[in-house]
Amino acid sequence: MAQYPAWDQDEARSLIAGLAHLEGATLPILHALQEEFGYVDPQAVPLIAEALNQSRADVHGTISFYHDFRTAPPPRRVVKLCRAEACQALGCETLVEDLAREHGIVVDGHGGGHDAVVETVYCLGNCALGPSALSDGELIGRVDADRVAALCGGRQ
């Protein structure tokens, strides 16, 4: 996972100012902030609202509508778990239940600590070897709850 600099109000202002002239600038600004800092700090909301002459509610609504925007620093590791039809047929839903019961890791939730999260994706293109996961750019087939927990830094 990439290392990001700490939130910097002045740098955020500079990024916002550099993109505020664009038509429909809200999304490019949010993407730029997340690319720079790894998340969109809530302190950015009034800065963006002022620069674009929008309400804070409009900016917050945009951030909360798009689930890919984070409002807190990202976890150390994100494990993407395929839950598409082929992986369902090969047991991914049982794997999800086992992760919660045996390891305290809630897929798409906040269980398992903040160092790692498991997120649902729909198809990693590894259907014959499902259930599949993606961790640090590595595609892994035939995962089980113990393997996913190990990828998260948990017990095996």
C-alpha cells in the first residue's frame, strides 16, 4: 500500500485552487485530494465549498454518495474479495461467514482492526480458481477464511 503524506491544509488549498476552474470541478478535486493524501479529510469540505460556491452539504453529499472516497486515512492493507456468481458457486459466501465467526473480520465493515480491511469486488477474472482475492496487486485463487485473515495480518 502506498505511503501518503499527512494531511496538510495549505497543500489541500493549493490542489483545490488549481482545479477549481474546471467545469464540474468537485469530482476532480476530490480525486486529487484522495490521490495526494489517501483520503479526503473532512476539513476539506468547507474549503471545496468556498472555492466552488457550493454548500458544505453539497460537497459532503458528493463525498458520501461515491463509496470509493475515504474520509479517514486508508488502512495499511486492502484485500479485495470476489463475490461474483462464479466465486459464490465456489463458496465465497461461506468464506465471508467464516471470516466473521472465526476471525472477527467483517467484509465491507470495520471488524478486524484498522490495519486491514476486506472489500467486496465483483469479478477479478479468476473464475476457475475461486473464491479469489486481490492483495497488494497479487491475484490469489482458492482462498479460504484462514488465508484471507493471514493476508490481513491476522492469525492463520
